[in-house]
Amino acid sequence: MRGCMSIFEQTINFTRGVPADESFPLEEVAECAAAVIGGPLGTQVMQYGKSFGFAPLREWLAARHNVAIEQVMLANGSLQFVDFMGLALLERGDTVFVESPTYDRVLTLLRRHGARIVGIPLEADGPDLEALEVALRHQVPRLFYIIADFQNPSGATASPAKRRRLAELAERYGFWLVEDAPYRPLRYRGEHLPSLFDLAPAHTLQMSSFTKQISPGVRVGYLIGDATALARLARAAEDTYITPNLIGEATVYEFCRRGWLDPQLDRLRTLYGPRLEAICAALRERLPDAEWIEPDGGFFLSVTVPVGTTSEALRARAAALKLNLSDGRGFFPNPAEGERFLRLPFCALTPDELREAVRRLAFAVNQS
């Protein structure tokens, strides 16, 4: 349908942060899957396996990240690791800090596990450290969930100074930094910054995923961190699913073993970089009075619309223009704080679609 309709007739979705269909390395993944099933490991990956995940991929990741294999665990993705943390590291009523706003599905999981969620206000260069230190004087969290690079939903990236201070505070107070880093390889401009795991390896559990790097369908994520903590998560994993997704993990390993991951990441940067430039240029032109964070990578940027416009009313006006928007309130521990917040995913839309989407968004905003 997308190919048969003019761009002005299409419904445009500014909702889910999904990869572009054209980003998937279909032929390469098919070749890797066939090699796994038809090769000497075929029987092994069809059988039950260890809850830590497929050992050759763990070894490959350990070498890439310069850690021991015992510090690497595989699962379906970051959300599943958060679920395992709820089972293995949290008691009901434990305090967890999150950025405000943060990834909405993590809020759902933490609530399911009975966590007491405290939102730390997010600034364009990372968490508000003054607010964080005030919160720490009242209570020490078990975990602080943070997306330091190209944050979902805001697009913010924590500055080097804030990263260093976060590492210092985690070490001083003894809490875990849960660093969700799926967008970290997807930097389209600027220089890479040290990760929280680089700065505080003894206090950081770093999650990432091949969802954004290869495809969501492979269902392979990984966690790097303290071996003792990972062993507790692995026991929770075994009680959850007995065996992991060995076929998917082995297929990803074959893809990486053949040296195809880094060229794939280069292709993604080439594909998505112009899309980021297109949406930023459109926002500067169409919504000059709005507050927004311009990222250097990732999948998202965010807009705070002018006072007098609410998320609910704006979504209704946008829907009438065939533009679907997410409810910004869902990204905040206190939903009322998201009344004027919009998350705009840009990777799955073409530059022309992004320009048209922002045109419709500006029209909806200006109707208020």
C-alpha cells in the first residue's frame, strides 16, 4: 500500500521505534541460519542448552568487549534481562531510579515486580545530577536504569562529565547502574563516549541487543557485567524458559564470525543518518518555537510542544491528519509530566515521509 499511494495520502506512524524494513540483511541471515542448521552444530542448537546462552557467541562478545566469558549472558533482549533482574535482584518494595522520561515498557516491568520507582529528571545532557544527589540523600536504589546514549524516548546523550559522576555515585552508594545500550553503535555524527560500564565495571550491568543491529526477529540480546550477578540472572532464566533461543543465537554468532556485523552497522549509519538530518531540518523549519533534543544517533528524538497544547488533544488532531503519535505520558513515572511530550521515531520513515510527518505535526500543533 505504501508504494501505491502518494505520500500525502498515506497514514504515517510516529509511534513505534522499529528498524527500517530495508535495513535487514536477509540474504546474509538466511545463509547463516542454513549453515548453522546444516552444519556440525545443527543437532546441538536443536537441543536444550545452558541458560547463559550459546557459548561461541558469548566468547565472541567477551573478546569484543574485553571481558571474561563468565561476564556475558544472552537472552531475548533487554526487556527480558530487566524481567530477570526483577526476579533475581529485587524484592517487592525495593527502590529503582529511572530517568524521567524513560522507556515505557521498562516502567511496566518494574511495576509488575513491585518496585518503588523514582524518576530523576532528564536534561539534554543526561540525568539532572543535582536532583539525583538529593534523591540519594533520602534513599539508595537497588538499581538505576539509564540509557546513556541516544536515550529512548528523548534522544538525549549523557555528557562525559555526567557519566563520570554517575560512576562515582554508584561506587559511593553501592547501587547498580543498569545501562541499556542498544543504540550505542548507531552514532551518525560526533565521537563515541565512554560507556558507564567502561567507567564503573564493578557497578554496571550493561545490556544491548542485536534487535537494532541485525533484526528484532532474531531475538538475541546480551548482558555484560559482574559474573556473580549474572549467575543469579541465569538461574532466573532457567526457571523461566529452561533453554534459550539457541538457533537464533547461533545464527547471530555465524553472522558475527564471518565479519559481517561491522559492515552491517556501517550500512545502518549510512541509511539512518540522512533520516536524522531530514527530521531535524523539518523541525527547525516547521516548529521553531518548540523545545526539542537533537540527537547524534539512535532511533528517537523528542519534542516538548508549546504550553496550551496537551498530548491527548494533539494526538486526536494529528490522527485526523493521518498522523499517529504515541501518548507521551506513558514515558514518565508520573504521567502528568508528559502532557506536552512527544517521542518521534525517525529510522523507519524515509526523508520524504519525515518531512511530511513534521508538516502534519506542525499543522496539528498550530491548531491549538
